Amino acid sequence: HEIPHPSPSAGVRGEGHCVSYLCLVGRPQRARIRRYPSYSEYQEPELPPGPLEDTSAKLVNDEAHPWQPLRPEDIRGPCPGLNTLASHGYLSRNGVATPAQIINAVQEGFNMENTLAVFVTYGAHLVDGNLITDLLSIGHKTPLTGPDPPAPAIVGGLNTHAVFEGDASMTRGDDFFGNNHDFNETLFDQFVDFSNRFGGGKYNLTVAAELRFKRIQDSIATNPRFSLVSPRYYTAYAESVFPVNFFVDGRKNDGQLDMDAARGFFQHSRMPEGFFRANGTRGAEGMDQVFLPHPIQPGGNVGEVNSYTLDPTSADFSTFCLLYENFVNITVKGLYPNPTGDLRKALNRNLDFFFLGMNGTGCAQVFPYGQD
């Protein structure tokens, strides 16, 4: 899920505060899947879909959404949740989609809470997607998203390192070692080992806390370029709870993920037979239980292994507004320093949508390109 990033409501108790909010976006809409998108002209972004009307547990590995093996042209990436939704047809099976389609998919397939879905989707789209064509690759860079805007924009898809994807993933290697997106059997073996040692054979929040700490320590010890600053600082902990919140059958709702189901999601992008989504909307609940047993502050190695140095400029769990401000003013503005015309219009539109995911946090909206 590891669907990249934590909800603003998922603060860490003792390190920040939890907030709740009402959704201010549009009503749910059925995804209009573009099978082979290749637009070159400006596409007015769709309004973000609103919350589902029915959030009960229900069969989602159904006749309308059968798993299909990958075709040679299909794109998959570092996020097992999105990979799975594409392989079941909740997203276009080629792995290219609009933000609205992704929000619909994570809500329908996993019952993800709407504001979290809006926040993480537009966060990813702003740095990894094509804002002119309104298309995002869930994996590698592809011409299917259309012509690139001017450099330094990347439009590299979710595989792009350091703008959204980051180090110390549970089942994907660090980018430094050459592959940050494919399933890593060695890391999954560690996932299973920790589930056996700390969870009685199941992955749960207790396991998540120990494995998250281990993965960070391993990266500190092996990756001289290891980085754990925002937004990755947040998403590292969010991805640890997503399997508990989204990959456990909603009829159980017990927070215990078995290893067969885990392998299906992480390696094969496949839901278990007869899988029911979560019973009620879920977000990044449980992040506090992952963070507090082994608190680590933002930082990174400085060119050598075992040189982890704190970074006081990074947001942490007590400064969520700083995450938003730095992401917009530094990361997004760095990719699009002087946009004009339709590109500026698209940026402002998507930044407005992204800020909807901040509703209830008390953070002030920032406007790096002025207001239209």
C-alpha cells in the first residue's frame, strides 16, 4: 500500500496530535478507465472523487475484477496495493491512470479513507505524473503518459527515487542498490521471519514496529546514501501499517495478515480468493504503535554507511504542516520553477486538490505560483 503516504489524521500520540476532518471533495464517481492513453494536449483534471456511500466489507475479488497475469506492456511498480488494483482491473491493467481513477480504485478495492486517498494520490501525481495529460504511471517512466513538460520536471512514474518513493521499504530494495521497485525475495524472507518471531506467523502491528526498525537499521548499515526525511519519513511508517489495514480480509478485521495472502499482494499483485475489503474506511491507523517502540528522528547517511545524521530541516510527526510546506515550496517548486500557461494552470489545480487532503490539520495553504 503500501500506498504511499500517511493521513494527516494519523499523527503519532506523544509526538504530535491526531485530528479528524470532514471531506470537502466531490461525490464518488465510477472510474472511466483509459486503456491506452497517449494524450498530448491539456486535459482538465477531474474533480477528486468523494467518499464512498457504502463502506461495508464486501467481496472485491469478484467476477468483475478477476486477477490476470501481466502482459509484456503492463507497468507495475513499488506499491503492492496499486499493483494489485491494476492486476484486478480496478485500475487500467496497463498501469497508467488518472488521479481520479486511482482514488476510486483505492476506495473501492481497499476502503481507503477518502482524505488520505486524495492526499497521497495528488502528492504522487504532482511529482511523478504528467500534469498536462493528467496521467500517472504506477511504475516506470512511459510515453503513455504523454510528452514531457520542460526540465527539471521528471514525470518518471512512481519508480522515481527520492521525490515520493524512498529507502528502507519492506519488500523492495533501496534505489542505491539498483532496483527499488521489483519484489525482493530476500526482504520478503525477512518479513516472514519477523512475522514468525514477533507475530506467531502473522504480520501485525507488533511485527511492523520491529521490522520497520530493522529495515531502517539495515539501510543505515549498508546504504551510504540512505535518507529518511519527509515525505519518506512519514511514508516509511505508513507503509508498515498499510498491510494490516488493507490486506487483511474485512470479515476477520483482526489485524493479522497471513503469509500466503502477504506473498500474493507483495509478489503477485493478487488478492486472495474470495477476498473482502476492510469493514469501514481505513487510513494510517497504528502508526504510533510502529513508531513509539523504536523512535527515530529524520536524517540520513552522509556519504558513508553508519553515518546517520539528524536533519533539523525535515518535518517530523510533530510538524505536519512543515511536511506540506516543504513538499510544495521545495519539492514541487524545484521540479517546476517557472511554469506558464496550461502547465501553471494544471499545477495550481492539482495543488488545490492536494490541499484538500490537508483539511482539518489547521495548516495554511501555500501558493508557490500565485492564485488564478
